[in-house]
Amino acid sequence: MYSKRLTRQLKKSFGDVAPRDEAFASFLSMIDEAYQQLDEKLESAQRNLTVSSEELTSANSKLYQLNQSFDAMINSLGQGFLLFGEDLTCLNVASKACENLLECDPAGRRIQDVLHISGDEGEDFTNWCKMMFDERIAFEDMAALGPARFAHSDLNRNVVLEYKPCRDRSGKITAIVMVATDKTAEFVARKEAAELAAHVKMITNILKNKNRFRQFIAEMRRMSAELGTIANGRKFSSQNLDEAKRLLHTMKGVAGAFGLLKVKMDCHEAETILTEARTPDIQLRVLRDWGEKIKSEFESLIESNRELIGDLGNGESKREIESSVLNGFLNSILSASTPQEIALAYRVQILSVPLRKLLFEFDSYISEMASHLGKRVSPLKFAGDDPRVLEEEVRPLVSAFPHILSNMVDHGIESEETRLARGKAAAGSIEVKFEQNPEHLKIIISDDGKGIDVPTLRMKLEASGEHRLASEGSDAEVMEQIFRPGISTAKNVSEFSGRGVGMDSVRSEIRKLGGNISVKSEPGKGTSFYIELPTLGLPSSARSAA
Amino acid sequence: MITKDSRILLVDDLNLVRNMLRQALREMGFEKMDDASDGEIAIAKLNSAINEDKAFDLVFLDWNMPVKTGIEVVEFCRENEFFRNLPIIMVTAEAEKKNVLKALTLGANDYIVKPVSQDILDAKLKHLNEQLAKRKAG
């Protein structure tokens, strides 16, 4: 068809020039063919163009959907996500949760303003950001130096901040993602669950051993009163302060052993605040306020559980006595020749209890504490003699006992993994051995844990100015220092131990009985505490005879 | 470039920390180490090493020391033509991280949190070598 148009054109210009010339005709058809091919190519090119633009539209809508679902996803996570670039300004992408968690829409704002960082800290913060971008130091190490928490206007909110790098293809950081996570609910839920579990445990503990609980109440009241005497005394010395810390620590231990979580936490809190208080005025005020708080917390706990635990609050001891024991006592009375003999029989047969029984009550305490720390401990083992004691007389020993145990579980016994790696049994073991002779009662409490960390202890001594002891003292001398106030090998203060008050108050309680305590330890093998007590109210011959 | 042949200066007022570092580094194959118990002694040792042609290649530096603090040592080094590029790794306790930022801003190369482990030391030295290579290339 192109050739016809061309022929017409030629005719117009040149007249009828050899239209039947075959060569010319074949030339024209070649042109036709070429044009046709061109047409087809054009058509196919156009078709391709149409298809790809359709594809483009569909891809666009897919991208849009993807963006939408991405937005929906990050918005539903409840976490605050924001991106900031090297100019330290937030980009226009941030999740909805930022408004709630960071209390603003970060888009377009300076990251420094979003985090309320100003003044001197502003410069540090800017430097920190710059160093994250230039990566002179590994990103994670640098990120660890940044703000870890958002200063929310609601002080109960716990908003945690994390940082991740956003890189281009060459690996260079182009932006930093900041993730804000609200851990408040997690924190509160964990606290509530722990409180409920503790309450159940407390009631079980009390019901299991009403008698011991009665004594516990008496003991708490005694210590609470002592605390009050110090807080309201005319003179306040550093000895008073140490004594107050010891009392709080002992109260924390016994409250913990009975599962009185709130009282325990209050004691812990009071200890912390007291340690941080710098002047005697503040220390006294802390003692007064917290002493009252702990006392009323404790009393209201007793009061609110009265129907469950019965009228235990009067602190008077009640005992169940088997008829065989009563018969034995009756026989002793009948065969006695002096009133002293009757009195002795009464003390030995009716009043005394096996010391093993008193101490075994802490078994559930250590297994619970161990599981809290991700460790395992076998049930408490006893060996040697089976001494009987008058409960009232050994109270200081009984209140010191949970501290020794918690020290062993916290610092001595290793995690299951470590123990297995060292060829030990998965569960740690604690043994209490009694040795009686006419003058003394020896109690040896041993664990099979990692032993006392003497090098760390030396470092602590060095840090507290004891240079001679730190560098020249024998291992045994250094170990004895765990009984000093303020020394602990624990890396962190936990609710169980670590403030360096524990073993100090243990020694002070043992000394109240006229006894003493010492320690021996072998690295990797374990630690033993040696307690030596003088003869108490019961003549030694009568102790294990009953 | 830090190699097993490099000379390392350990600066800390606690003998025990120095020993811990020394032991860890020795187990990693480093032999040439010296130490200093405060910032002033550290600077004196850095200077005399240069005069004896035994310049240090790396410094582990504590933050909190008597006489001269770690920060002062970093400042001294970065203002001195001989030590401008001397690699310095701050040794810090977990609670002192805020101070680390100051030292890094002033030009310390990296930081390490006590107690140190060989793994972390290894990672830090690797990163340091990468940075030194980059600096040389750039």
C-alpha cells in the first residue's frame, strides 16, 4: 500500500514512466515489505509499553498495599519506631505509638528534642549520634552508650529505647532506627503475679508451721522495736547505723523465709535508701519513716489474715505434744527425787525440739530462691549428731541461718550448666553437720559450689583502702573479711544478697549466743561455715538423750 | 596495625585490674607489656619509650585514677604530635559509661567494660585494626 502511494506520487511528478517495469515493481514491493515490518515493530513496541505501564500500576498498588500493611504492622506492635538521619532530624516515618510512648509526633523534629535532651547533655548526645554514624566504634558498642530510657512525664511508665542501624548498599549507615518499647505492663504484671504467688506461699508457710510463725511474729516485733529505739534515740552514731542496717537485713531475711514479700521488699528498699543517705539527719529520718512503714505493713498483714492464720498474733507459743512424749514425761516425774530433776525433764522432754527440724524449715526457701536464680539445689542434708535445743534460746541462730543459705545459693552454687561443665552434679548440695561435746555445739554448713572468690575480694579490699590486706594477707585472712561490714563479692545488689551486710549480721547474731563463726573455702570445691556455740540452757548430756 | 609484637601500656591504679588485663593479653599471645598506676606515670612512660625508640603501639586506660585521670591522658595524647594517633582503649566499669562518651569525644579509640574477657578483647583489637587500615588508606 505504501508502494501505490509512491507510484501515484511518481506519476504526478514524471508522467507515466515505465509503470510496468518489473525491476521497478519489485523495488516497490520491497519498500512495502520494509514498511510493513516497521509497522509491526512499532505496534509490538506500543503493545509492550502498554503492558509494562499496566504492570507498573499494579506494582504501585502492591507497593502501596505493602506500605499500608507495613504501617499497620508497626502501628499494631505498640512499639514506637522512628528514623533519624545524619542531620539528627527525624524522618517522616514513625509509628503511631510514638505519640503515646514519646509524647509527640517525631516527624521533622530533632531527635534531641524528641528525647528532651538539653544543656550539657545535648553536646554529649550530639557527639554520641555522630560517632554512631561514623562507626569508628562498633555500632552496638556505641549504641550501648546512648539513652536507654525515655523520660516519660508519667513516672510510672517504663519506656525502653533501642537503636538499630539502617544501611545503604555499600554498608554505610544512612539512618538510625530508634525503637521505643513500653515495658510498664510487663513490669506490673510480673510484680502482680509475684505478689499473688508470694501471698499463697506465705499462707502455706504459716499453716504448715503455725508455731514457728508465732515466734517469727515475736521476732519481727522485737527487731522492729529495736529499730524504733535507734530511730528515736538521742544519740546516733555510726555503730547505730550499722546495727540498724543489720536489723533491716535480718528482718528482710526472715520475712523472705516466710514469704512476706511486701515486708521483705520494704526492708530491702529501706536498706538501699539508708545506704545512700549521706548525713545523720537524713539517715534518722529514713529510719523513722521506713521503720514505721515496715511495722504497719507487717501488723496489717497479720491483721488482714487473722481469719486464715488464727489468733497467732499474740506471739505466745503453742505446741502439740504426742501422747508417748507425755507418758515419758509422767514417768520422769514419778521417778524424780528433786524438783530440779522435774524441771530438767520438763525442759528436755517437753520444751526442747530437734535443731534439725527448726533448720529444715528453710529448705523450701532455698529451693525457691535457687529456681528464682535459675539454679538447682538438692534438699537440705543433715549429718552427725541430732541435738535438741530450746527454741527461744537459739532464735538468733535460726534467724541467721537463712542468710548463710542465701549466700551459698546466690554466690556459691553455680548454674546447672556450669556445674555440669565442671563435672559436678546438676543440683548443688548444702549439708549441715552437727558435732556435740560437753562444752560446745559445732555446726558445719557446707556447699559444693565454686568457693569464695578471693581475687575479687582482694580487689574490693584494695578499693576500700585495705592495701596491706589486699596484697599481703593470706587467703584465709582475706576470706575472714566477708564478715566485715560492707564487703561482698556479689557483682550486683539483689533482693537476696549483695550489699555486704549479710555475713556481718550473721556473725553479730551468732555472737549474741556467745558463739563464733568462721569460714573455709576451696576454689571450685565449695565453702564451709563453722559455727561454734557454747552449751546453752540444756546440759549437753541431756541434749541428744531425750 | 596491632600485632603480637606490639608494645602495650596498661594504665590503672588497681594492681589487680592491671594483672587481669596482662594475663588475658598474655594468653592471647602479647609479650611486650608495661604498666602504670596513674596518669602521670603513664605520660612519663610514653615519653621515655619514645626516647628509647620503643614507642608504645596501644594503651589500655582506666578512667578514674589519682594524680592524673584517664581523660587528662587522652587530652595530652591528642594534643601531642607523637601520640596524636596512638590507639587508646578506655577500660571502664559498667556504671561509668557516661564518662566513656567524653573520652571517645576527645579521641579515645574504643572502650571496654570490666571485667574484660578474651573474646571482647579480641573483637576490639580486630575492629581497631580495621579502623587503622581505613585511616591508612584514607
